[in-house]
Amino acid sequence: MDLRQLQYLVAVAEEGSVRGAARRLYMAQPPLSQALLRLERELGVALFTRSSRGVVLTDAGRELVGRSREIISQVEDAKTAMQVRDRDTGPDLRIGAVAGPLSAGELTRPILDAFRTQHPEITVKLRDTSFADQVDLVTSGVIDLALVRCPIEHDDVDVVPIAAEPRALFVPSTHELAAEQHLSVDDITDYPMLALDAPDSFASFWQLDPERGRSLVDQAIPPVSTVQGIQLALETAQVVVTGCAAMARLAPSPLIRAIELPDASPSIIGVAYRRGNTRPEIRAFLDTALAAAAENIALLPNASSV
């Protein structure tokens, strides 16, 4: 059980439906439903009575919602206390990154090194994020900005693109496509994708929904929200998904094959920050990231500056 599951539970309870909660949380309904089912299985109790009219909390659900609100409130209080404490000890910059260096591939290290060199007075604090929470962490102020793989679509978030990298198709080493060196999107139209536990626009992009004109995911495999989750799914099931080409280089697995997808739209690397955040540290990092990415773009194979 984690904090995100408790936040999902409270949202569904307050909205009275999974659809309403998914809209509020900026995510698709299936991943939300799956997360709640996993929570029920883990606890061994039914939290909702489900019907065509929506969901109704069981007695156990009502008790857990009450406890969840207390936990969420305590976490927010702790965040506020730490943020106040940090402001008292000098400037810092809290930066999120999905799977560490995969967020910007081989550009991650040069960007961070350049910023630390140019701004030694600012303390850089790194935090690992998931596909599902990277936007929420920015909008809530838990992190100041994030190195992200687009698309990131949120009314309260701006993204500055810094580079474009090709995508690849990742398949199990035992998959019928594993021997291919490169494929077109048309070649894989009928292959179900691994579902991603992430906001709709992000998941749709990596699942190739726009190119296919529809969503086609393997319903038998729970959605995943991390690179480690992708690897585990591909290593244990016959499913495919697209990803940044850097994943094959920086997180290799002998059980997974990467196949070039030259006609797929590229993966855009960007820096996301909360709209209206005018802290000088934010602007300093954006300027440094753009310059460092342009200067070191050759480190990212087949990439281009944007």
C-alpha cells in the first residue's frame, strides 16, 4: 500500500465514481480501477460495492478513507515543514527524473554537472519519479521541475523541450519480432501494447494510439508506471511497448530486444515546471539545460536539439 493508492481511494470516494476520479486525477480509468483492485487484494477486503450507477463505499472502505485522509494530511504537513526548513537554510532546486539518467539519456549528467558548476550556491536535490506521478509532483510543489519525456499536458505545467531522440519498440527476446532490426509502425498495428499507468496523453503516445487510430493494450497485464515495471513485464510476458532508444543503452536486459522504429514520432526530452513559478533558480536551470543539451547533443545517438 502506498500514498498514491490512498489518494486514488479518496478521490473515488469523493467523486462517487471511477470516471469522475480519473478526470480529477488526469489519468485513464483502467489504470485507476486496476490500482484499486490491487489495493483490495493486498488488504483482503472489499472497499467498494460496484454497479452501473457508480461505486459505494463498504464499511471497510469508509474506515480506510478516513484513515487515508489523515495520512495524506500528515504527509502534506511534513512537506510544508520541510519546505519551510529548506527556505531557511538557503536556495535549493528539487529536480525529478524518471529512472534517473533515462529521463534525458546521456544528456542528464552534462546538464546537472553544468548547473552545479555554474551555480554552486544552489543545492540540487534529485528525486526519482514515475510516469504516473511526475506531473503531480511538479504541480503540488514537491519538486520544482522535472526532466521528462513528453508529452506532458497539464494546464498548470509548462515544458521547455531541449532534445529529440528516436523511439524504439521493446519486445521480449522470445517474441516473434525479436530478430527484426527495424520495423515500421504499420508492421506492428495489430500487436497489443503494454499499458502504462500514466496520464492519458503520455500513455497514448508511448502505446502508439495516435498512429494506430485506436488503443490496443494487453488487458491481461496490469499497467506499469516505471521503467523497472516495463522491464519486468517484458521479461515475463509476451507483450511489446515503445520507449526511448536510450533505454536499450542505459538499462539493458538480455531478455529484452530493442527494435528501431524510424517512422515513429520522436521522443521529446524536456524540462517541466509549474506555470507561473518565477523563482530565479528555475530560469537558471532552464537556460543551463538548453545550452548543455545543445553543446552535448552528440552524446545522445541519432538525436537532435530542439
